[in-house]
Amino acid sequence: MTSRRLLALLAVFAALLAAPRARAQGTYSLQSQISSREVEVGETFTFRLAALVDQGAATPRSPTLKVPPGFVVHGPSVATQQQISLSGGQFTQRTGISATWTLEASHPGRFTIGPASVELNGHRVTGDSAQVEVVPAGAGKRQPNPFDPFGFGLPPMPKLPGFDDTPDLGAPELPPFPEELRVQHPDDPLAFLRAVAKPTEVVVGQQLTLKIYAYGSRGPFRETNTSEPSREAFLAHNILDNSYSEPMYRVPIGNDVWQAKKVRELALFPIQAGKLTIGSMRMGFDGRGYPSSGAHGVERLSAPLTITVTEPPAEGRPPGYKLGDVGRFALSASVAPRAISAGEAISIVAKLEGTGNLPFTLRVPQQSGVTWLEPTTVDEIEPHGSVIGGWRKFTYVVRIDRAGDVDLGEITLPYWDPERESYDTARAKLGVIKVKPANGNEPKEPEPNDALKDAITLRKTLGAPAASSARLSDERWFWWLLVLAPLGVTLTGQGVSLARRLGHKVRESKESHSALAAKALAEAARQASAGDVAKAASAAERAVLLALEGSLGLKARGLLRDALGTELADRGVKQELADEITSLLGACDDARFTGASETTDARSFAERAERAVREIAKLKKNGGANES
Amino acid sequence: MTPTCRRALAVFLALFALGLSALAQAPDADSQKLFADAVASLERGAIDDAIDRFESLADQGFVHPDASYDRAAAYVARARSVNARPGDLGRAAAALEETLALRPGDADAEHALDRVRGEIARRRARERAEPVVAKTSLWRAVVGLLDEQVWAVLAAIGSTLSTLGLVIRRATAARRIHLGATTAASIGAVLLFSAGGMTLAARHLRLTSRPAVVVVADARLLDESGKPLIQKNGVPEHVSMAEGTSVWLMERRGQLARIEWGSMQAWVNAGQLRVIATR
């Protein structure tokens, strides 16, 4: 039994070698497929095992796949499969399963994927393994396979002898596709959503169109698990609200051919100014080439968009313009009947047509004796291409209480025209209504609420305007003046006092004993030079007396010579200096009165006086004669 | 001092301050025409048209106490008509507040504002809604006793008095004059510091907040994230403000506005307020 099984396995192995892509053994066949032989790090690829058995046999189950370390594996997703073939004039039907794994390599290298196996009649049978070359991210050279446009992993067409791989005719031509689908680079290697809003700078109420496109690199896809983009600050009209009816196009992106289609188109009208955000749209890509994450296929988000919304300019804005009334509009109106009695009503139907955000209110020509009731509206607004437009009818009931020919005026709608970038006003003239006097049976106009009667009387002319907004407190000079005026006076006063004190001190020092003594000495020297003995002696005497008074507080002028000696001794002056002072003063006395001295000439008076003054000054410096 | 005397004094000082301020601006021809058209519309009963034109004047930056007054008249007229819209009386109150801000002491505007507020209160009482509550913080009340310009003039007078007193005090030795000068300098210094401080405070309040009026039937008070305030055990005292309530707008953040109402600060939807144009 074992040897028979071994023989069978050997036979299977031989069959594998002979036909590596398919294996059949009696009642079952296994076929393995890999979507790509060369992938980049991070790029997903699929491995598929199809296990078929003859009709009536047990269905294969529990598919498993051997994967080398470093691969992320999702799946398998298992589907039933049926195959009908004509062999020897007879139809053969086989059933089974197809198991698909999605793999992603985390590092480069050459790897063996598989083999995959299934359980069949309690035994596990294995299929083929496959080699895959994983190259670093961005280093791969993926060539579109023109014979596998949907990414089913079909093998390329076998080469014919004599034909080169790259024909001279260049890349195969793709069917035409809308230019709006063209992109230069994919945002994602597998699938992505692209949101485009035009224009991105609008005024409040101006239409912008949001289009969202889906791109898939693994063949056709269906939209699943969608969440719509958030757009709280916009009024929205759907132009394309699902992608099911939209055709899918093959679009070249880089070196690959992608499947692409428009999945949404909305007309948006901003209702406020500012930087407004359109949120992301989420969509699942469901298709055979797209690995599933959960039950919803590959999910992708579009990038959020920011729209700059401003208000139309205030300059030139007509009275009654309401923010958001943007577009291009025309008004027409019909009035019936044209002749009534006072107190009766007429019907006015105003039709507003155009493109843009059709307003819900019009400006009606009010006047005394004419009462406009709130209108009823019907409309037909729909997209025309990518532009929203249509008409809205306003039906008014207008009661006229005034007899005579009543000119109703005109209904108007001021609006901003974004194409012309200017304001315009749509108008509809209403004409004249002939109103006969009332017969007295009409209901009276309701009396206004009189609690506010005469509360406020209209001012027909402009009086004195508001005073200028210029304020003292906004002027810098005001604050400086406020503080600096009193502070300046205070500081000036202090300065003047200080200056006075300084002047006094200077004057005082100029008039001090020592200064006067020095002055007298200079006088003595000058008189000595002139040879005037008497004057020189007088000046020398004055210098010494001033020095004594300044240093010792001794007023020596009134003292007798003997008394001076005693006084000086009492004040601690050295005997030698006291004798010299006494002697000098005596000599000066003599010279003053006689005009000559026996022992001293004029110059010596000055010199002796100078020495004496210097010695006396030392007594002062030393803190008093007693200490010297 | 009776309230009348106090008010008369305030008006006198305000007018005095206004007289000292720079030249007033004259309206241009376009604004005059738009004003005349608006008045004509109101006279012939085209109330909505008149309101549109008065609002257009305001949008164009034309600020005039009489234009604001007539705008109030237009809103009052619509509030009395069958085409009355919610918020008409609040807008009328806002326009009258604006008149008074631009021309303090306008007796007609004061009288009309009292009537409009009275009517709002009457209608709210009929609906058993909270009455209009006028609140102001103590600080604002003190600073607002006089116009900022009057405070500034008083500070200038204080500075001058103080300066003259100091000069005379220094210049004279006569005892009585010296004493008088010292007294004058002291009074001047007190006036300078108190009025100067008030001027600074008034300027700060003017630059950091703007007067506004509630123009919807009930402005719900919100927190910073836009959620309505919930009253628990009487706190906060109010969770909404009545139409015509005067508040101070402190800050705008997106669709929300931070307001000061008495000692309370809260957020409201900015569209529920009408900001008052000031000089």
C-alpha cells in the first residue's frame, strides 16, 4: 500500500515536471497561479490555487499555503468553480474551489511561494510552488500585459520565432478616455481616489463642482462601503450620486494601465465665507484583483480639499442684495386680473430662471395700501451638464386697498454674476392695476399693532453727524504731556534748587579763609615784586591772620603780640611756629607803619608769610593744632 | 444731585469733550442719496425696500445717528405690519442704541428705545418668557459714568492744575499764596491720577470690546465649544438672553461670539447679535 502511494506520488511529481502549471490525478486536478513573478517590497500580489474534482466527488476544502518568513499573507478568499470540457466527443464537468491569497513582501530576495494544498477525501494534496523575485521598492519594472488587461494574472502570449518582444509599433493603443481622468503619477500602487474641486476660490453662493475619480491597478472594480465626503458649509446638488452607471476607462498612469472612472460629481454652494473644508470620501474597491480587508475590499480615502470663500465686494452692492444670491438670472411676471375693486386681491406669478443657486425670495415693491402675502413656490432645478439651473415660480397674492390706477412697480432680484464679476439686477415690471372704489363688503386690512404707534418719527434729513472718532487717549503726545507737565515742573524746581546750592557752595569756597589767605599771599608777592614793602607786609600780615582764623578760629588781629604767643601756645601750636608767626606779624606791623624793615625786605615778607600759611594749613589738615 | 442733573452734567461734559475733538465727518453725495431714497421708500410704505437701503448704507460704512434712527423706524414699521419678522424689534433696539452711541443725549432716541424695549418686554410677558435683563459689570458702570473723552479732558485739567500749582508754589514766598498753590497742586495730582486711570480703563474697554444687541427672540448662551449652557441649582443665573438685550462683544471665533453680560461671560451664535457702530 505504501509503495503504491509512493509510486503514485512519484507519478504526480513526474506530471508536475512535465506540466508545471497543472496537476491532475485521476479524479482531481490542482492548478497554481501567481499574479506576478517580480514584485517590489510592499507591493501586494496574489497566489491562486484552483482545485477541481469530477462531478459527484467530495469537494476540496481547507486550502493552505506555505509562505517563507517575511511575507504578510491575507486570505485565502475561497470561491466555488466549475469547469466544463469537451473530451473525446463527451462533455466532462468538474467542480471545485479556487483559493486566493494576497501576499506582501517585506524585504527583497528570491522566494518560493507554496506549495498550496487542499484536503480531499481526508487527505491533503498539494499543488505547485512558484518563484517570486522581490526587488526593493521603486526598483521594479512592471510592464502592462496587454493580454491581461484586468489583472487576472494570465500568462503573456508565447513568443513567436522571429518576433521581438518589443514591436516597433510602440505601446498598444488604448481606447480613448476623458481627459479629466488623466493623472501623471498614481497616489497608491493598488488603488486611489482623486478629488478635484473647481474653482477653489469662490464667493458665498457661487457654484463649485466637486468630482471624485477612482483608480485601480488590478482591473475592474466595484464601489463598496462608501462614505460621502463631509460638506457642512455647503448646499449640495448631486450631479452623479453613484458610480454604477458610469463607464470605466483604461487610463495609462506611468508605465501601467489603470482602470478609472468618475464616482461622484456634486454641485456645491458655499453658505458662509472663510476657508471651508470638503472632507474625504471613503470607498472600497471590490474586484478580483483587489485584496479584501474585511468584507469591503480595499478601502481608500480621497484627500480633503480646502475652498477659499469670500463675500462679493461691498463696493457697488445694490440695496437688497442678499448674501448667497449668485448666478445669472432673468425674471418674468404675469399679473391677473388687471382690474379689481379696492380690498380685493390679485395674483402675481413671478418666474425666476437661470443658473446658479436660485434664491427663495424676491424683492417685491411694497407700498401703502398694497399688501403682499408670503408667496408659494414651485421649482424645477436640475443639473445641466455640470451647472445647476432651472426655474422657480413665486405665486403672490396681493391685496390692494387703494382705489385708482395703482402702479405696482417691479419685482427685482439683485445678484452677483461671477462670470462678469459684477452685480446685476433681474427685473420684472408688474404694470398698473385699475382699482375701483370698494363697495364696502371687503374685509378690512388688519390694524397694525398700535403699541408702538408714534414711538418713532421718521427723520427726513440728516442732522449733525457723529463727532469724529479721534480721541485724546489715542494720541501719544497726550499721555506724555499729561505726565511730563507736572513732572517737568517738579524736576525743574529740584534742578534750580540744586544749582542754587552748588552756586552757594562755590561762592562760599571762594570766600573761605584759605582762599582769602591765598589771595592775600598773591597780593603780597605782587607787591614784593613791585618793591612796595608796606603793601607787601600788609598783604602778608592779612594772609597770616586769615590763615589763623581759618585753621584755629583765632581772630588774632585784636591781640597784642605777647597775648598772641600765649594764645597760640594754648591752642597747641609749636613754639617754633608760634614764634615765627609772632615775629612775622611784628615785622609786618613795623614795615606797614614805617614803610621799611630793618631785617626783612619785601620779598621775604611774602616768602615767610607763605611758609607760615602753609604750616598753619597743616594744623587744620591734621585735625587741629593739639594733635599736630 | 438728582438723576436729571447728573444726566445733564454727563451730557454737558460729553458735548464739551466732543467739542474739543476733531472735525466731524460730512456725508458724501451717494450716501445722502441712498438715505433720501430709503426715507422715500419708507414714506410710501415700501418697508422692506427702506430696510434694504438703510442696511446697504450701514454695509457701506456710512455711520450717522439719523440714519441709524431711521433704520430703527423702518424696523419698527415692519414689526407693526402683517409682514413682521422675528427680530425686528431687536434690530430696532440695536439701531437706537447706535444712535445714542453716535449722539449721546438724543432724547427722541432714548424715548423710542424705552418704547421698543417696553414692547419687547410686553410681548415676552405675554409668552411667559424671561424679561429683558439689563446688566452691566460694576467696573464698566464706573468707567462708563463719563465718556472716555471727558475722562481724558479731566485728566488734562488735573495735569494743568497740578503744574500751575507747582509753578506758583515755587515762584512765590507769600505764605497764603504758597498754601493755595500747594492745595491746587495736590487736587490736580489727585484728579490727574484718578481721571487718567479712568481714561486708560475706558480706552482698554473700547479697544477690547464692542457694544452689541441681541436681535433674535432668544439667544441661547453657549460654552466655548458651542454647547448650550445648562442651569444647575440656579447656576448660571441665565441660559438665554432676550431680544434687545445689550451686551459687550469680546471676541469672535468662527460662528461663535464671546460676550460679556453683566458679570457673566458666555458664548452665543454670532448671527444672533448686531454689533453697534460707534464713533
